[in-house]
Amino acid sequence: MPITDELKSINKLEAAGFTHDQAKAIVEVQEESIQRGFERMAEVLDRRFGELDHRFAEFEHRMTEMELRLRNEIQGVRIEMQAMKAELIREQRDLMLKFAALVSLIALVTGAVVKFL
């Protein structure tokens, strides 16, 4: 498919003094040159888009790795928090038992003091 209007270009060249064959040859060379330029540009663009696709794939891979590391880190923090919660519950029970023992001891001491009086 012609990129330029060949007939119009040939007519302009003939009006400028070129023969029909010369004008036709010039237009064909011009058309081929433009076509090669477009093909080269397409090759360059294909290569650049391929490079960009590769970079995006690398970026996506890195993001996936970072997301996985972050999820693992969050899971580790959750496990630590659960362990701390369990430890706090144990310590709370120990303190409650000590408090109950202390109250019982105070009651015994108070009872003994009252008995001696």
C-alpha cells in the first residue's frame, strides 16, 4: 500500500521537467525509502517494547518477592504477639494466685491476731 500519493508526486515531478520514467523512478525510490524507514522504526519500537516488557516482568517479580517477604514478616510479628499474649495471660494467672495467697495469709494472720487478743 503506497504511503504517498504516487500519481500526484509523479505529476509534480513531470511539471518540474522530469520525464515520466524519471518521475516514476524517483517516486518509487522515495516510496521504498519511506517504507524501509517505517520498517526500521517498527523494529526499533518492537525491540524497545520488548525491553520494557522485560523490565516490567522483572519489576513484577521483585514486587512479588517483596510482598512475600512482607507477608512472612507480618506472620512472624503475629506469632510473636500471640506468644506475648499467652505469656501475659500466664503472668496474670500467677499474679492472681499470688494475690489470692496473700489475701488468705492476711486473713490467717488477722484471725490469729484476733484469737490472741
